[in-house]
Amino acid sequence: MKVVVLTGAGISAESGVPTFRDADGLWEGHRVEDVATPEAYELSPTTVHRFYDARRAALLSVDPNPAHTALARLEQSLGDDLLVITQNIDDLHERAGSERVLHMHGELRSALCRACHGRHRWDHDLVDLPPCPGCGVTELRPDVVWFGEIPYEMDRIAVELARADLFVSIGTSGAVYPAAGFVRQAMRYGARTLELNLEPSEGTVWFHEARHGRAGDLVPEWVAELLAGVSR
Ligand code: BV8
């Protein structure tokens, strides 16, 4: 059975990573859409770097929670039949032990050079415009997908959604596209669809089944069910 899991900010909420809805979408009074866009970066790279430098630094003070570890356990059992597509730019899936993780909106711990397009593991601030380790030019930006930019690996995602027998959405409001459209895409190819979220998402009508509660409770429960089914 091929399983595709889509995760959003809600899966990291219990780890202490604020969701977009938490702060009513605001950061230091800035609408997220106003700091997570190419236009905002052109206007004030410093403001945008400070936004991502703060989130990158905050990663050091959070840890994966039982929802992340349950998915890592599921990967142990399903192997290549499981893919986690995440909208999150934190590294909590990997720190929980998941390897088959696709960051469709990029990663905080990566810097992208606008001059040579090289990508570099990055754990420090970018606000001081450090030189690119590859080409030396001071054109490093956060390796994240901003509003108005095309998400990463959309072709691979389309293939995986078409192959999925089960599509599970965890901790996402279904407010941001194209991720919010994946449930219909998977369903179109015959997948069974399940929503695990604190509250009904904007796309909840598209799911065969929806369970509402905290990911830290719902995900380990669902994984145990699946493994019980799988192991029998
Ligand atoms: C694009 C990286 C063209 C940066 C992000 C169609 C209709 C309308 C608008 C559009 C459309 N198509 C495109 C758009 C425009 C736009 C968009 O969707 N705008 C929205 C605001 C209407 N989309 C884009 O610009 C995208 N690009 O479309 O390019 C294209 C596309 C495809 C092919 C070719 C061309 C790019 C969007 C990516 C932007 N970058 N992040 C950063 O992080 O700073 S988006 C960012 O916001 C996140 O990555 C995530 O995707 C989104 C936030 O959503 P969630 O993760 O769901 O978080 P949220 O806070 O909203 O909800 C949390 C949920 O968890 C809640 O439901 C809550 O109840 C639940 N929860 C809370 N606690 C828990 C919990 N659940 C369980 N347990 C808990 N403990």
C-alpha cells in the first residue's frame, strides 16, 4: 500500500513552533504574506532575513513530538511505500528519524545563492549577507518558497499523488495552494483520504474520513492501527 502524508504547521505546534494561524498570521506586526514574498525581499532584505534568522535560531530550542516520531516509525515499516510531503520548513521530521521527506516549501537550514543557484546547509544568520561558499558572491537568500513562487518538486509530487492508495493530511488548514489541492488530486486517482487536524480544515469536505484532535495523540494512534493492519 502506497501512503502519501502531507504535513503542515499543526504537526509542529506541540513542539513549540508557532503555526501561521497562531499569531493570526502576524510576525512582529508584519503580515506573513508581507515578509514571505520576493517583493518583500526586494523592498527590505534585512526585514526578511531577520524573519527567517529568528525562525532558524528558534529551531535549536524545539524538539520533535510524538507525531513526528510516529511517522518515522511508520517509515521503518513501509519503507519506499511512504512519502512525507511537508509544507514546513523546520527540520523536525528528519530529527525524528524520517528520511523520505519532501520539503515542498523549502528548509530553514538551507541557503540558496541567487548568483550561482547553489544550495548550502546553513545554520547561521543571513542578515549580514555572508558570501556564498560556492561562488563567493553575497547573494544568499533563505532556501524557502515564497508566496508567488513555484513550490519545489511539483512534478515528483504529481507522480506520487497519482500512485497513492492512501492520502493523509496532518496539521494543515488547507488555506495555501497548491498544497491545499493535493487531496482532490489524490482522490481523482482513487486514493482513500484521511484528515488528522485540530479542527476541520478548509478542504475537510474532500476527505473520506476526518479525525479532529491534537496530532500528538491522533498520529501515533493512526500509525499503530496501520501497523497492526500491516503486520497481520
Ligand atoms: C504558487 C514557506 C504558482 C515560507 C509558504 C489558488 C487560490 C488562491 C490563492 C492561490 C491559488 N494558487 C496560488 C495562490 C497563491 C498562494 C496562496 O495559496 N495564497 C493563499 C494565502 C490564499 N500560493 C502561492 O503563492 C504558492 N505558489 O501558487 O505558485 C504555481 C503553483 C503550482 C504550480 C505552478 C505554479 C506558494 C505558496 C508557498 C508559500 N510559502 N511557506 C515560510 O514558511 O515562511 S506557505 C506557509 O503557509 C506554510 O508552508 C504553509 O503552506 C502555509 C500555512 O499553512 P499550514 O501549514 O496549514 O498552517 P496554518 O497555521 O494555516 O494551519 C495550521 C493548522 O494546524 C490549523 O488547521 C490548526 O487547526 C491545526 N493545528 C494547530 N495545532 C495543532 C493542529 N493540528 C493538529 N495538532 C495540533 N496540535
